[in-house]
Amino acid sequence: MSERRASTYEAAGVDIAAGERAVELMKDKVARSRRPEVVDDASGFAGLFDASALLRYRRPLLATSTDGVGTKVMIAQQYGKHDTIGIDLVGMVLDDLVVCGAEPLFMTDYIACGKVVPERVAEIVGGVAEGCRLAGAALVGGETAEHPGAMDADEYDLAGAGTGVVEADALLGPDRVRAGDVVLGLASSGVHSNGYSLVRHVLREAGLSLDAELPELGRPLGEELLEPTRIYSLDCLELARSVEVHAYAHITGGGVEGNLSRSLPSGLDAVLDRSSWTPPPIFEVLAGHGRVAQEDMDRTFNLGVGMAAVVAPDAADAALRLLAGRGLPAWVLGEIVEGTGQAHYR
């Protein structure tokens, strides 16, 4: 009878040393997202944030959100590019907070992988830290878990949670929206992080490679599909401080109509003008190669509108000037009229 080898955690597929190496590689990147309110926890078991910073608020409301980036991670894994997928995570989490007017304060992340490759984990977390910096928030902690047997060595998934704060009487949302308000479209950077199950279906059915050089795009398809989600937090916060904003809608899964409807009261509609903008070429590529009907495009993708802002009628011009000055393309997308609480194209 042969002698059996002793069982160890490493033999089971978990490399503790690799995890420790990943932590060392990501430290400098995480530090770039630091805010003054962050307090160091020597044990590393928790992220600490000085809540006395909230004392400047009269009635602070804490806002929280959690999300992931869906199957976009599979594109990143297939293409071998991991340094921007963390920015996508931040966009999905923290830009949900700003919809109610909340300032993002801090965020934590969670990465599950089949095998810890320190350099790859550091790239992913570096993207999260960069996204937090772009949103004005701190990355105060996270977790990397190795799941051998449950995931292949090159597979990973990531999720995160964020916390923000908004003054109670500055809370944005449906209750503030009025007939005659103007709906602004804030440009997306591309597909962002929604609809990638349909994207991957189109690629399979059309036989498209991520290395394909399509004339409509001017760069490899993989680069286009991995363009990171635009972070709107600081732009939306500045807009709300400067002009009369009544509501925002983060355009994620469900498209423009589905998400904007969530920010409307039951007695008002948002009537949108499809001719007011031209979707980025990637959406034409997906629709054409996949023979995707307009209805499915509308309810799956942002089609070039990453965030919508509902502003008072006399604030629209000033809002557009402010956003242009910040380098964020925006335009009049539609108007608020009497209705039944739906956003729709005219």
C-alpha cells in the first residue's frame, strides 16, 4: 500500500503566501484613494472611517449600495486585461449612491478567484482604488478569497459595497420632479458594465474575436468592450451644488427607459427624443452583428447615456455649461410631462 502524502492547505489549492504578496503589491495603489477621514486599523480586520466628519450635517442620511460587474469579468479574463475592471465595479456601486444626492465616502471590495496570482489581484484592486479616487471616495478594505475546485485557476469574480451620506433635506428623487422639468443625458464611455451576457452571445453567434479590428471602432474589439465605466459621482455632486437638480437616474441594466422610470413620480412621464444623440459605434456593431432588435437594445444597454439628470427648466442651460466645463458631454434628452410614471421615447 502506497504511503499517502500529508494534506496541507497549499495541496488543497490555497496559497497563503501568494495572498500576502498580493496585499503588498496593492498597498501603494490603495493609498491613492485615501481620504482624510480614514483611520488606520493596525490589525487590518476592519476599515475605519472617522464619523465625526458627519457632524457638519444637520440630519445626515447614510446611503449604501452593493453590486458587481457581471460577466464583463469574462471578457477581461479572456482578453488578459485586468487593470480597469475595478473601475467598473466602482461605477456600478458608487454612482448608484449619487442618484439620491449622496456623497460617496468609502468602499470595500471582494474578489473570489480560482488561484491567487498576486500581480493580477493587484491590477484588479488597483482599478478599484483608481475608481474610488475618481469618485472622491476611499477604498478602506476588502477581501481576496481563493476558491480552488469551485473556480478555474484563471477565473475570478468581484463585488463591492459602498457608503455615502446626504443631507436629509437635500435628498434627490421622484418627490422633487415636476412637470416642465428638463431631462439631460450624460454621455457614457461605452457599454459600461451591463448587458455582457448579450454581448458574449453576439460574439459567439457572429464568430467575432476580441482581437478583431472593426473599422467602426478603430481599435480591437476587446479594448472597446473593456473601456471602463465612466464615474459620474463628482460631476453629479457638483451639478447638484450649482443648479437645481431634482433627480438622477443611473442607466444600468434595463436601459434608459427602465432606469429613468424609477426616478419618476406616479403622475409624470419622461418623454425622450431618440434623435437628440447618436449612440457610440459599439452599439451599432452589436446590433448589426447580432441582429439584435431595437427593443432588446433599448432594454439591455445604456446606448450612450450613462446617467440622466432631471433639472428645473431654468437650470438646463447652466447645467450643460457646467458639465461641458468638466469635460462631460451632455445634452437635452427630453422633458417631464403629465403621465403615469414612465419614461418613453416620443
